[in-house]
Amino acid sequence: MKRATVRIGRSILAFVLAVTFTLPTFAGRPQKWEDVPKPVRDAILANGGKEGSVDKESEVVDGKAVYEASVKDKDGNVKDLVITADGKLIETKTDDAADAAQERADRGKKLLAGVKFTHPTQITNPWLPFSSLKQDILEGTEGGKKTRIERTVKPDLHKTFKIGDQEIEVLVVEDRDYEDGKLAEVTLDYIAQDDNGNVYYFGEDVDEYRDGKIVGHDGAWLLGKDTQVPGVLFPAVPKLGLKFRSEDVSNDISEIDEIVSMSETVTTPAGKFTDCIKVKENLADGTTEYKYYAKGIGVVRESPHDGDELLTSHQTKDAARK
């Protein structure tokens, strides 16, 4: 749940002044329903809420812990209830989803203004040259598990998206992720390049696996269905400090990237790469990851917050034909 800037109404302001306390922007921790104090649960239910997700905030009001829960009113609008541990409702905040959606739409219009996709499946950006790639394999660890990523371009798979009056066929790239030797996830990424050389992300279909069976699709999204804004996977002209959004879908599916170095040296089982671009990825859950891009190759290292994965094999289409 995104912590929004607190908007205080007149009645709430009076309450705040009475207790000489300024209500902050909260950063909460999800709580199990049964662990939430009974007065808080009663207040949630009395104000149209249901049993479910509740956040315990990091701050206190008048010496009491503070909880926040989202509810829907009779018109289907989402609101956040801010409740102290004794069950007192101290604020009802309108959900900022509508504002966020409008901001996202505005970003999309600005991003795509005048953009043309004449040959969208020709991904020739030198830092992410998918058109020449057959398969990359990265191996390492994440979360204490051995990992393997098999990244394969799938030229026989076809998918089309629409932006304005443009019908855009995308390149399909498959990621097969293994944890401790077992298939954990298969993702189909939909990628296109504009006429200026910017590489865009049009969405992904996700299958999560457990014991060889599909158990979920967490993180899946598609342009035109879940958002009107494509992500930018890599810019045509990378510069130090440049920021871009590789995902701009919702509060839960969002990623802001920043180029933090253009002179990294990365040594992997597949070779030593110099003058690599290092990209810092700020994820929606608050964690940070890093990717390293080598010119003419693509991603040679991925460093999630609890692991590290290196390129072990890089096979191009030309090499595969020999």
C-alpha cells in the first residue's frame, strides 16, 4: 500500500492541534488480521471495511500506535482509514489512485509524443541488442538459492500492441528462471524499439511454478490492458544520472531506473567486460537492484538486493548458424 502525503481536513486539524501533534506521512508494515487490536478491527468493520490487509504505521499519535486500512465506500471509491490502537478514527484519506493514474497518463503522453515505430522488432540498441541474440544464460544466487536464468529470443512468437494509430509488433523474449535446479518462473517479455533507438517494454506474461505446476501469475501486465504507458528498458542515448521508468503500471508494478556509472568493469564466466553501464533499479517494494550492460552484448550482471548473477553464456544468432 502506497503511503500518500497526508491530507488533513479541518476537523482533523483541530484534533491534531488539540494534542499538539503533527500527523506525518506514514510508512507501514503489513499486519495479520488476527494480530490487529480488537478496537482497530471493530473500527474498520464499522466504517465499511472487511477483514484483510492492515498496516501498522511507524509513528504514534498521543502515545498510541497507528493503523491504516483501505476500504471501499458505497460508490466503490477507495479510502484509507487512519485509526489509533484504541479504535479512534483520526482521518479518512481519499485514495490517491486517481491522481496517480492521471500522472501516469500524462507521463505516457509526454513519453510517446511524436514517437514512431517503423521497425519495432529490430532491437539494435548497442546496449541491449536483442535482434542479434539467440540466448543468454546467467547464473548465481538470490535469497540463498542457486539461480539460473535462460534468456532466449523467440522469433516464432508474435504479439501486436496498439499505440494511437500505430499497430506495433513486438519482439518476444523468454526468461526461464530456476531456483536450486527447479523451474520457478517463465516470463514472456514484449519489447520494441522506436526509430530513435529507445527500447520499450510493452508488458509481460508470467507463469509461476511450484513442483512443475503453474501456481500464479504475479507481476504480469500488458500495455493497453493494465496501463497506457510502456516502460523504457534502455534509452537510445544513455547518460550518467539519466532516469527512466522500465515499468509504470501501478503502485505495485513500478520501477524507476537510474544510470549511476558508465565505466564499470565486470568479470564473468563468459568474459571480462569493460566500460559497462551500471543501472540502479528502484523497485515498488522499496528494494534496490542493479544491472550491468556491456556494449554489443546486453546484460552481463544482475545484482538483486540479496544475490548476484553473472553471464555464463552468450550465444548470438550468427554464431548459432555456423
